[in-house]
Amino acid sequence: MKLVKIVSLSLLFVVIVCFVAATLRTLTFDVNSGLQLAHWEKTNNIASDINQHQRKELLANFREAIQIPTVSTSKTQLNITALGEFDSLLRRVFPTVFSSHLVQHEVVANYSHLFWVPGSDLALVPYMLLAHIDVVPADENDGWEVSPFSAKEIDGFIYGRGTIDNKQSVMGILQALEYLLIRGYSPQRGFFIGLGHDEEVGGLQGAMNIVKVLKRKGVQLAFILDEGLAVLDGVISGLQGPAALIGISEKGQATVKLSVFKAPGHSSMPPRESSIGILAGAVKRLEDNPMPILFGEGPERRTFEHLAHRFGLPIKFVMSNMWLFSPLIVMERSPDTNAFLRTTTAVTMFNSGVKVNVLPSLAEAYVNLRIHPAQTVEEVLEFIQSTVGDERVKMELVNGFDPLPVSSYDETSFGFQTIKKTLLDQFPQVTVAPGVCIGNTDSRHYTDLAKDIYRFAPTWIRPGDTQRYDSFCSWSTGYSVEKSSLYQVLNVVIVTG
């Protein structure tokens, strides 16, 4: 009895100590506390405001860009007519960019664009802004409220394929540079702008050839900013105010084909197991046994810690003490949280059979995986093989690549803190945090040119906005240009100082 009492008191003491420590941490924890950004204050004095006429011009240019269907269907199916039209549009609406003696411009792989704006201080390492011109296909029968290439404005939102992915960045960056050049701008730090034309189908022609050009020139970059995460306003339950998540890594991706071959037969004399049944069992095992949770092994934990001070109790208590409460996060089962915690497995295609009374010899399934930063393609394949556990099921890697390295985001990180400072200058109510981009971007082709790659676009996402999107991950519907393209204008003004 005495031993039990001692153990009980010891456990109680440990609990009290943990509670006191967690409470103190909750009251004092703020990863942004004392952060010094003065070293990267903006150094130019060019006015960043635009008048009403320029605002209307900006909107008109953007809507015209949306109306050009620069669709990429596959690596060999690009709308080259539309890409040619888009090239003409850029040259017409941004005449100063294309005629300035300060700007060096090169067309790459027929339809992509590379711009170089040299800085006055050659000792400063340049940076790069990325965006892409192409969009995914859009069918009016997929639930669109208006024609996907109409660029129609409804209640302050412009609707159309490419409004968010990714013509807002294309037009915003060039519009910013246009205004700056007109106002006599000359940067201290040089920078590149890369506009790919086939990002939606892998960037093999656009981004990869831009990289080849830069490598031939011996270019190394301080940092790269591409599309990626966004500003979430009211989307994260319990968070006080909007959060801007800057992608510091990008999940890897793999497409795996599973196949089963058996002798064909007739439905009147079915065997005990069919090719469809065997493959269905394998798929079911994959869905019933998801990849392991890797919370804390990648940068996702830092996302929660950066946001912790903006939550109310009791969530703030939990977020501020991940050392104690991380199992609670792991227990979360929502799809969006799940996507940050592990490698996700999605069976996207299942093909078999040609006739109702014939047993097919071949059954095939395609599995798409988005790979957590703490895993590799090889590790994922080993997990699938082990989980399926059936030699009759053949596995083939169709394509894949490992997750991107984690970029720096501490107080000494020039790129991250510059982007953060830009955001806070324009939107002081925003809480900035590092995050993992679960989609893929052209920036993955640039890893040899920069150690730090960031993925963020100033798109404001509010509750209900996702209902306007036409399909799963297709950024199809409107955004407020006043809060997105205009921000890009201001962004370049500050970052290039």
C-alpha cells in the first residue's frame, strides 16, 4: 500500500509540474516575439498607390487574360493558338516591360518567358518570381455558374479558369513591374521573372528549359517565390484573424499502377477469384491501412506553433504545448488535416472488363500518392508492396518524385522574412506561418538554383469560397483582384528594395 501511495503521489506531482509548465508556456509562447526585421525594411521611395483609372485598367487586363483559354490537356496537347494570343496580350498591355532598356527578355521553348532586371549592386544575389500561363481544362457541364472563360464579374468576384491558378500571379507581377518602370524604378537587387507555359502537365517544356537557360548563365538565386499556399480567413476553426501560410516545402508525388492478370473466362463458369476481385482486395487493404502519421518529422508542427498565440483557450493551450498534446492533433481525422500529417493514398482509376458476361483477364488500378516531406518515393513503394501482400498484384511506378527540401524560415532567412515583412506591411492583421504545399508547382525544377524556395500567392480564401470551385483541386472561381493582383503590385515594390 505504501508503494502504491508513493507511486500515486509521484504521478500526481508529475501531472502538476506538466500542467504548470504548459500553462506558463501558453501565457508566454509566441514564436514571433522579438523578431527583428529592420534589416529588410523597404529601401525605395516609389509610391505604391494606383489611381482609379489604373485600377480599372488592371482589372480589364486581368479579365482579358482569363478569356484566353491557354489549356494544357497533356504533355503533347497544348492550346498553342491561345498561347500565341496570350503572348500578344502581354506585349500589348505591358509595353514598358517589353521595351525598357532595363529589362532583358527572352522567349523560352516558344511560349514561356524569362525576364531579367539587373540590380545596381552586383554583390547582391538575385531572387526570382515564378508563375505559369497555362490552365487545366474546363467544361461548362462541370457545374460552372458562368462560362469558364467568360471572366464575368459577379458580386466583386471575377469568375474563370485561371483566376487563382495562376494568371493572377502572371498579370500581377508584370503589372507591378510595368508601374514601377513607368515611375523610374531601378532595383538595388536584381531579379528574374519566369513564366512557364505547361506547369499543369509537368513543366517539362517551360520551367525545365528556363532552368537550362539560367544554368548556362551560371545563375544562383537568393530565393524563389512561386504559387502555392494562400491567406485563410475564417477557414481555420478557432483562429483569431486570417493566416497567411507560406509553403516552405512541397509534397512529393507518385502514380502507381497495380495490375492483376488471370486467364479469361465466361461468367457462366466463374473461378473462385477473378482479376477484379483480387485487385479490389488489394485496393481495399491500401485504403484500410493508410500511410503512417509523420507529425513532428516534417515542418507541419511549426505551422501550428506559429499560429498558437492567435487561438483562444483551450485550443491555445494545446497548440502552445505540442510536446504534450501532439497525440490530439494526430487523432484528427478531417481530410485537410490528414493531408498534412501523412502521405495520402488516393485510388483514382480502376479499369477492367469489356462485356457483362466475360471475365476479364486484366484488371488495373491507378493510385496517386502525395508524399510527406519525411518520406521518399522508395519508402512509399515498399509500404504499398508490404500492405498489398499479394504476389499476383503487380506494381509499376508510372512516375514520381521525392518531396522538396525544407527551406529556411527562421529569423535569419532573407527570403522568408522578406515575404513575411511584405505581407505584414500590407495586411497587419494577418498571422504568417510556414506550411507545406500539398500541391505541386514549377518550382520543383529549380532546386539546383536556390536553396530556399517559397510557395505563396496572395489569394484570400474565406468560408464558402470552396463551394464556388468547380471541382476537386481546380482553382476555377473568382477572387477579389483588389486584394490579390494589387497585393502583387505592392509585393514587388517592397521585395526588390
